[in-house]
Amino acid sequence: MAAKTQKPRKSSGYGVRLVRGPFINLPPHRDHTEDVEAFLRYTERLRRQGERLAADFFSGAGGLSLGLEKAGYKVVFGADHEPFANRTHAHHFGGMSVDWDLADPGVVREVAELCKAAHVDLIAGGPPCQPFSKAGRSMIRHQVESGLRDRHDQRRDLWLSYLEIIRVAKPRAVIMENVPVDRVAGDPKKYRTLTEVEMNQILDHDCRDRHVFMLALYGLRRGELAGLKWSHINLTDKPIGEGEDELPALHLRVVEKRVTIGKKIETGTPKSAASKRTLPLPTDAVEALKTARKRQAEEQLKFGPGYGTGDYVARNEAGQPYHPNLIWFRWSQMLKELKIKHVRLHDGRHTCGSVMHARGVPLADISAWLGHASSAFTLSVYVHSQANALQAAAASFDRVVTTRDTETGSGG
């Protein structure tokens, strides 16, 4: 009997191995430039020739750009944060093809102003869709829980960066290209922020943890609240420390976090470089912190030997730092006491941003205040805020207090 011929086993995964590499060294287009002034001269020349100009974001190697040129547009700008695709784009199209990260608010601002100055007629782009896919969701969850991956995939916010570029550049036409997002199961859970009346109730609430709740409303994360030490706060009218360690008068510095990982509490640096920030303290926060420090000193004297180190701002009567979950629990108890409908502790940050925005603080300064790494998250256009800009952000809270006092008829 003839032996059965065994069918070859199907290989799992893709039939063609996906490899990215510098296989071909493509020269740039004859009209390619990396100089902004040369780019603007180039676009001005094209406009005089009657060309309609286009910019392609998340351009890859230039498939959409090719379609735009076939439709009669001249693609003069391409941006993608992938160097090999970027070089391919630079080979096929004149103008600028940049390997810039559109999650960076400074880049968003620069790109938008450049397109505006070049009088780009059409902006096209397809922001990443991978974060909205169900594919590989279980592996992603495992990586997050294992600390190998950030819980928040910043690529999911890049569509907001794209809209910010459009808002500033004001092109005559826009193309938004992407795959359908109906694979995302269910509607996202909606959370609410505090009203200004509710926020003022909390700010005025006389309790032992008033200073902690106030800092939550000023935008600190739970881990940042739990990790804040008195050595990170300067309540005097003079700078303390020297050089890079200098802490200006009436400022706090976010440099440490304490978070729960499973059943353990881990201490470390904030979640991103932008989260490490130095913030001016509004007047009422200074008063609340001074009151808290005085109370804690009295508690230490009363407790006597065995009192904890007393390093942390959020601590109990025995000088031990609060468990991060205890801050959340006491926040919930405070809301019940004030008969305020429940909001998460983290929504204090959302409230903070909403109040600043309502008071006219620029989105870039709100982003810097909250420690956002992504421009898209707050639709900011620039994060390199100077001290006076952050001082204005702090003053916005003083204006909230002033408005409240005026409405209630109290002085000052």
C-alpha cells in the first residue's frame, strides 16, 4: 500500500516574514530640504506657479501622498515617527519629510505653525488605530499587569494632536483616513468632574486631610499625593537648596510616587519625565499646608516616642505615611459627608484642568501643570512653560476663590 503523502503544515503567523531594515539607500528628492527657511521659499515658489499644497501626517512611505499628487495636489510636507518610512517619503516628494514625534506638544505647535506659514491648502492624515483594536488585547493586559507596558497607549491620543494641527494651521480642506473603529466593544465609561460649587465645598471643608484633598484638586495624582514629602515643599518666602535642587519660594516639586502593585506599595519616580514638575502654590494651598504641618507637629509631640519619620505630607497621627488606597477611601468618605455625588479621586485632576481652561489658562500651561507627556491629552500646543506661565496657572485658583468670595459677599 502506498504511503500517504503528508501535507505540509501551515506555518502560523504571516506567510512573509516582516523585516524592516536599510535595504536600499534612497537619495532624497531633488527638492527635499531640512531647512525651514528653504522650505518656505520652496512652498512660496510653488504657490506662485499655481500649485495647491498638501501635507501628509502619519505619512509612512507616502501611499496617501501619492494619491494626493495624482489628484492634483503638490505634497510638500510629510511626518512620520519611523525613520525608514520617512526616508522613502523624502525620496519621492519635495519639501520636508520629518521624523518627528507628534505626541510631543512642542512638535505639534512647530508643525502647525509651519503649515500655516506655508499656506498649506490640504492636510491629510491617518492617526494610528492599533490602540483601538481587540487584536492581542490579552497579551497587552498581561504586559501592563507585569509592568512591561504603560497602561495608557499614547498612540490612541494622536488623533487629537492631528486635530490640534488642523485647528492652528486652518487649511482649506482636511482628509481624515483610518479604519473603522466598530471593533471597540461597548461605549467608554463616562466620568464626571466636580462643579465649581462642589469644588469650593471641598476647598472650604475643615478636616484633618483638607490639604491632601486640596492638592488633589490642584491636579496631583493619587501616587503623587502619597509620595509627596515635606522636603518637596517650600512654604517660605525664599528659595531653598542650590543649583538644580533649588526649590523656589512657595512651590512644591513632584519627584516621587507611592503606588500599590498587587498587595505591595512601591516607591519610585513619577510616570513620565513631564510628571516631574515644580509648581507654584496658590495662596489657599499655602495656608492649608501650613495648618497641616502645625497640626502634625502637635500630633508628634502628643504621640511621643515611636512616632514615625514624619517625612510624608499625607500621613496619620502616628507619623506613618498613608496607604495610597486610604487617600482614595478618605476622599470617598469626605464626599459622603458633604453630600456630594461620588467622583473618583482622579477626577480631581480633570476638575483642575476644566477650571483652569474655564479661567482662560492656555492649554499648554494646563498640560505642564498636570504633568501630561502627550500634547493630545489636553490638546496643548506647547509644554515648555516658563515660571511666569505656571504662576498664572496658580493664580487661576486664586481667581476662583475671589469669585466665590464676591458672590457670597465676604471681604477680600
